[in-house]
Amino acid sequence: MRVARAAIGAVNALTARWAGAVDGGTVFSAAGVWPLLALLADGAGGAARAELADAVGLPADQSAAAARELLGGLAAMRGVDSALGLWTKRTLELREAWAAGLPAEAHGVLTGDLGADRAALDAWASKRTGGLIERMPVALTDDTELVLASALALRTEWLRPFVEVPMESLYWSDRVPLGLFRSTALLDRIGVADTPDGHVTQLKVLGSTAIDVHLLLGEEGMTSGQVLGAGVGILDGRHPVVPGDRLPYGDPGPGLSVAKERCTSPQPPSLDVTTAAYDMSAHHDLLRLHRLFGLTAARDAAVGHFPGISGFPLAIGSAEQSTTARFGALGFRAAAVTAIAAMPGGAPPDLRYVTTTITARFDRPFAFLALHRHTRLVLAAGWVTEPEPFPEQDWG
């Protein structure tokens, strides 16, 4: 599997920019949007081409090849299922050069029967995500000439599972969140980065398929965008991390405590982690952030913007993404379906030994990045504000 460093950097940069524009608990996938924008940039003209190229982060004449390389890399990743879909009206003639760059099996037909077309698109979304996303996020109308979509699903099991426990939290004091606890002697799973916006604690949770999740807790007062942006900066090497085995005693980072503890026999150092389980979904209207995604000019239906896709004038009528993510005791699941539609347009007794214990608690809103371990490509990102509740017990 090979994915160019430039494409990975461009996707992660879009992740960071998108993080700065979201508010509240959410989950999103720039990796699901980026290939679609890149393919559109290749077929765009005029102002739309320049805006899309800027959003993609690559020259427009290089974007389609980079998109194909990224899609090929995703298909080769263990634990990741990805797909590209294209549906057009029978009367819409595509440019041969542009259509040839897409998988032949990706091209379907819009029949004009909105009910049947909606059912077909929803079935595709559900099948490609293993049922995690049941509906295609697209505004389908009689004027829809083309739908370009991507699906991304990732699954991994933790190399070291957590134990479910009730969590005590001052922030979530009105409820009992479902806490996840585990202890390990691998102190380098935790670390602290000093970023321009404040210190950020990073916990690496490793998955069995080389899909990992990094949990990120910033200083109180840091925004979701600042914490997620810091996480991307850590991946890019812009913010060095001090690993757990080099942290000083005391409280060296958000949610962290490093202490000497006496024990009756020699004990290795330990990292005790408590975090919150979460199960969340979100829907994003990409046209509300049209500048971020390079879709400002492309929305204008007075003229056509994609001469490299078709001789028929096309404009962007809708662009949406549906996402979901679940972090539990045994593993992680996430999925994203993104669709862009084009319309006409223009203390014991003898404590003689000492060991080190690091305690980490993610007991207030925190961020996460789900990524491929070897390439560091971010596949999904989010901000957790509503943890799963601890199940009620019947003590009778």
C-alpha cells in the first residue's frame, strides 16, 4: 500500500481546518470528503477550479491522481472498507477522460424515479458501511444530474481491552458516565505536548488492524478546534510529545498525575487510564462551510463549473456527510458517507520498594483522532461532550 505523503498531509490539513469550524460534540471525516473534492477539482474550470484546488491543497491537474492513490491506499488498509460511487442521469454525457479515472463498477444510473433512486442510494450507503450509515446524505430532486459519493468504514479491536466501570466526573456530575479503565506498564502510550494554545495530553489506544485512536485532552478553556488541531500537529511532528516515562512527578499535563508509590515487592511502573465510552453520530451540510471546502463559486447555478466532467453545464446543488463513531471497552467503530450532487447550472506494613504510577483521566470533553498507524492518515475525528451512560443496575 502506498499513499503519497502530500495527499496524507493534505487530508490531515483539511481535518485541522474543519476542526476549527465545528462546535459542540461531533464526529467528521475529512478523508471521506477530500477525494470527492479532488475529483471535482480535476473536472472544474474557472473560479471553481481555483477554489477547489485550494481546498484540496494540491494543484488541480494533480488532484485526480492523488485521489485515486488515496482511494487505493484506503482499500488496502486492514480494518477499513472504502468505496466510491457515481450516479448520473442517462442523458448526461461524461467526458471520457474524467470518467476513465473512476472505477468502472462505481458508475450507476439515476432513473428519474426519485423513490427508486433514493432506495438504491440508501442501499449502497448501508452496504458499504456495514449498516453503520443507513441513508445516503444527499438532497435528491428532479434536477439532480449527478451524484458523487464516498463511503468509509473502519473497525478495530483493542490490543489491550478496557474494563467497564462507573465514572465519577465533576464535569458530568449530573449523570454517571460509562467509564473505561485499564492499566499497562507501557508508559509511552501517554504523553504531553506543549502547543501554542496550551498543553495537550495524548493517549494512544492501539487497535489490532493498525487502526489506532488517539484521545486528546487539552487544558481547560481550549476549544475543540484547538485540541484537534494540536492532535494533527502532533502527528505532523510540529508539536513534540514528552512520553510518559520522561514526565516529571506531579501534574505534568491535563488530566495527568505522576506519583511515587511505595509497595511491598518490586513492581514495574504503571499507567492507569480512565476514559469515557462514547457512541455518537453527526450530519454535516458542507455547503454551510462552502469556503472551507472550495465550493463557493461552484454553487452558482447561473453558469456551469465543470467542463472537464461534462459538456452539460453543472453546478453543486448539495454536499453533505453523515458520520458515526463508537468507542467501547473492546474496540472502535466509525463510518462516514459523503455525497455531492450536481444540478443543472449554469499502604502495607513493609513498604521498602518504590514504583511510579501515572494516572490519566479523560473525565471532561476531549477530542479523538482515528488514524492508520503506519501512514498517520486521519480517517475520522471528533469532540466528545456526551459520553455513554453507565447502565442502570437492578439491585433488588
